[in-house]
Amino acid sequence: MDKYDVCVIGAGPAGYAAAMRAIDYKKKVLLVEKKQLGGAGIHHGALSSKTWWELSREFFHIRMQSRVYNFDEPKINFAKVKSEVLAAGRERMDLLEHHMRNLNVSNGADLFTFMHGNARLLDKNTVEITKTDGKLEIEADYIMLATGSRPRYLPHIPIDEKIVMTSDGIDKMDDFPRSMVILGAGVIGCEFATIFSHFGQTKVNLIDKGDRILPFEDEDVVNVIESNLEAQGVLIHRNSRLIEMKVEEGMVVYTLEYTDGSKEIFRVEKALVSVGRVPNYENIFDESLGINVDERGIIDDLTQTSVPNIYAVGDITADIALVNVGELEGRYAIESVFGKPKKPLIYENISAIMFLSPEVAGVGLNEIKANEQGIHYKVVSLDYSCISRAIAMRNTQGFIKILVTNDEEMKILGMRVVGEHASSAIQAVALLISMGQGIEELAELIHPHPSIIEGIQECVRMLLNKSMLKPSVLREAMKCRSCKDGVYEDIVF
């Protein structure tokens, strides 16, 4: 029986990161993958959906330019778009495969093994791997579970991944549907509503059980996204409950019940179900092994499960399901086993991007979370119309918003950026949050000009009462308030 220092089960973002960090410690590593290298992060998740988004955004801009400059709107070919999305996945997978094939050569030692197969724990140190040519058993001192997640299915919805789909079925389509309903108004549902409405070939309906989409985000953020979706023809079914969905003569027929008790029936070509994901831990181990789980995933203490030598990272746990979080957890788990992490594993400064219209980037607390936690804070916002780069791009829709503690230190609690280049604007703030720092550093840092991040500097200067533009003049574009127990008060300079 072959023996390894660590066996990593699952070669998605979290598992791959864990395996590569173990190589840094010169450990003998086995990485096992049941399906495709890269996991959902490449094939049906972050990379594929964001490639769809990038292509749709480019085409949307071309459509808008055709109206401005009076030329015919270009045609779009679904097959070519889909092939480009698939090519992106292959490109990333080819890179990872090339990297793995040459690891042992570059390290000068036979440390790394990759294996396709279905892994199952027989005990806390023994893994049975079922391959196409039979079974084998291996022994490992430590085991990392990184088998990811899959789209959640609802029992009363006839999901076939052809007419009624999850995100796994998008690449099975042959053409843009003329109409589509999306069940779920969270990030993924809103991202796909953005994608299909950008291409301009599909009438999109979005089912939202509440009175607004993205219920976890602040109202000012949601207002921008909702108005843009509706401007692109998206019908948002607010305050609605899906009571039936079925397929009749190749069409999706769904019935909604609204909060006032009324009902309405709709017919569309396709349905996309986006109601969350569930962890993949079935059939990996028996209950007798003693790994604690709940409906959200494996229960862990900073990646360590209830079995001391078994760790769980990525979507399989009950923590935040993001690629960057999974990679962070994978690396942290290995460092906990074979070294000593320099920093604790914290989630307060995790940066996230929502690929909407426009894109939304965030880090730390928003106002909803701050109020839930009873934090007294100051909040400052600056409209994109005050930022030279946005003016140059001829797109001033958006804003920057920063939350700080309501005291002399003004430690940064969080930030949201809505608008073009939003994702490039948050990393410096994420670093300061992790360091527990205030805003002085940002106020004096020399930012490149013209850039969106200059707006961050102007925000913090407002808090310090030394902004170049004065909020007393630009009242609608520059706002600064304090909040205590949900009650706001304007800060007057």
C-alpha cells in the first residue's frame, strides 16, 4: 500500500491550492479528482460564468455604440460564444495539467501524484480509490476533503438540465432562448439575468420572493442593479412565490402567487434554477468515522474537522462559498498541519465581486451587517460623477461607499463600489481592514491619475473634513452620515 503525507480529495480551487502548498513543505502528496480537474470553479462556476459575463458585456457595449454612432447592430452567434467560454475553461485546465506534469521535474523529487478516481475514506488514514481499471487503497497521515458543491435541486421542479436547468446546464444549450425565467434573485441568479439581458436575445424574467433582489445588500446598491436590469427588459417578479413549474410541449409553464393572494401563469422557453448549492460529502465517509456534519456542510474549526487528522476546505464546509476563500482555506489547512500560519484565518476582509450591471465589489461589512451587529458607524459615499476616470469613460453611473467606526480612530469596517472598474478599487481597503487600520493612510496615499481609486481618497478626505470637492456644495453626489441604532444623522462640515 502506497503511503503519503497528505491525500487531497478534490482538485477544485481549494484542493489544488492545498496540494500545491504541501509541495512547498516538501511533502509527498496525492491529489484525487473524481470528475474534471479544476472543479466547478472552472467548468460550471466562477471562470465559466464570468467568461459569459465578459462576452455579454462586450457585446452590450457594441450594441450601445451602434445606436450612438448609427450603424447596424451586429449579429451574435451562440455557438461561437459558447465555444469561447469552453475554450477559457480548457485554457485554464491545460495550464493546471501542464503545471502538474512538470512539478516533480522542477522540484527534483518525486513528491506529487495526481489520480483520477472516486475516493472514499475507509478509516481516518486509509482511502479507497475506485478507478476505471479497478480499486486501490492508499494510506495518508493527513486527509484534506475538498470535494466542493453542486447546484441545489428542488423536489417539485422538473430539472433536466435541458429545458429546466441549473448553472450546470447552461453550456448544454444550442442557442439563445427567446425567453427564460430565473428562479432565485441572489448573486448567481442576478448575474445570469445580467448576462442574458446583455446579449439582447432573451426576454428574462426573475423570480424574487421579497420586495427587492439581492436582499443581503444595501438598498443603494440594489437600486442601481434593479434599474439597469429593468432597463434591459428584465421583468422582476417581486413578492412572488413559485407554486408550480412544469414542462408542456417543450415550454416551461410556471405559476406565481403574490403576497396579495393573486396568481399568474407564464410560459417561457427555458428555466434556470439558482437557489444555492449543497456540499458534496455523500458517500465519501461513513458516520462511524465521526466527522460532524449538518445541512450546510462539514462542521470545521478553522478547517479541522472533528477527526484531528482530517481537514475540510472550500465549498464542502459551512463557510463562505467563494473560490478565493476555498484557496485561502486550502493553504491555511496545510500550513496548520506542517507549519505555523503567520496570520489567523479570518473572513472579515474577504473581497468579493458581483458581475452585474454595473459590477459590484465589496469587502468587509455593509450597512445591513453593521446595523445587525449594533455597530455605530460613519458612512461616506462619493458618486462616480465626481471621478475623472469615470467621466473619461463616459460612464458615471455608480458610487464608492466606505464605512468606518464612529470614533476618532475611524477604523475601516467595509466598502462597496458600484460601477466600472469596481473590482480594482477594493484591495487596499481589504488590507487595511485586516490590519485594523484607520483611514489616514488612504487619505495621504498618492493614487494614479486618472483612476477610479482616486474616489476612495476623496471619500476618506471627506471624513477628515479636507476633501477637494465639498459635500456642502455637491449634496447629491457627496454624502457623509453617522448611524446609531439604525438612525442616520448628516455630518455637516
